[in-house]
Amino acid sequence: MRTVLALMLLLTACSKSNDVYEELPNSSLAGAPREDVPESRMDAPVARPVTVGEDGPRLDACGTLGQVTRSGAAGLVLRAAPFSDAKELARLTEGQRAYVCTRSIDQKWLGVVVLPAQPADNATMPADCGVSSPVERKQAYDGPCVSGWVASAYVRLIGG
């Protein structure tokens, strides 16, 4: 019995350890040749939708209003995910307002829904982004306004 067990252990030790690794699917790239698979997730396009409704079904979908501050002439970059190398979606100007809906775990990024710019004549109200009333559950924002992620250091909370 010991001889059989020792023989099995010896055969297991001699097998190629990367066989299993080569056969495992790599997320959405399952079936792709190993050389075509990026080495990290950051090599692939990254997007993370802004989540609304994190405060529960009795409170507004986005509980805070923020205003862009210290953005400089180039503006504050709105990104597709809470990473500095995520795709740029837009630039927010000094004083522009956005609903703050969520935060990254490290608090460095805010998931925001951007209010459309107020017309110069103030004759019409900006469009309703659909986040100033409750939603039944946490969900990805899918409304009419632009949403994305901004660096929290450049947003001053002004309401909520």
C-alpha cells in the first residue's frame, strides 16, 4: 500500500504544474490562445457604472450634491471607472454641479451624475437626472444625464 501511495505521489510531482493554468478560462477571453490574453485587467478597457440607491429605498437615489472646485483651466476629468488610467468621458468646469451617488472604497473617487449646464438666461430649468427621488434597490445609473467617476479632492459637497 505504501509503495502504491509513494508511486502516485512521485507521478503527481512529475506532471507539468502549468497544464491546469493553461486550460483555465480567462474571464471573457475564454478560448483565446494564451498569447492573446492580456496579463492584467488594466490592459483591457475598464468601466464601472455609477451605483444609485445605496442609501436605501426611502432616501434619494443620490443623497448629496457636489460642486467642482480647484479644477483649473483644463477642468476636472470625468472617468469611466475609479482609476486614474480609466477612459476619459468628459471634463467638468469650475463650479459645475453633480449628484454624488457613491464612493470608491478608498474614498479617493466619487461616482457622480452630472447636472446639465444651466442656460445663460436661466429661463429653463436643467433636465431632471432622475436621482433626486428614491429607487427601489441599488442599481447602475441608467438615466439621461452623463455619469462617471471624479477625484474626490476636487468636489466640494454643498447639499444633502
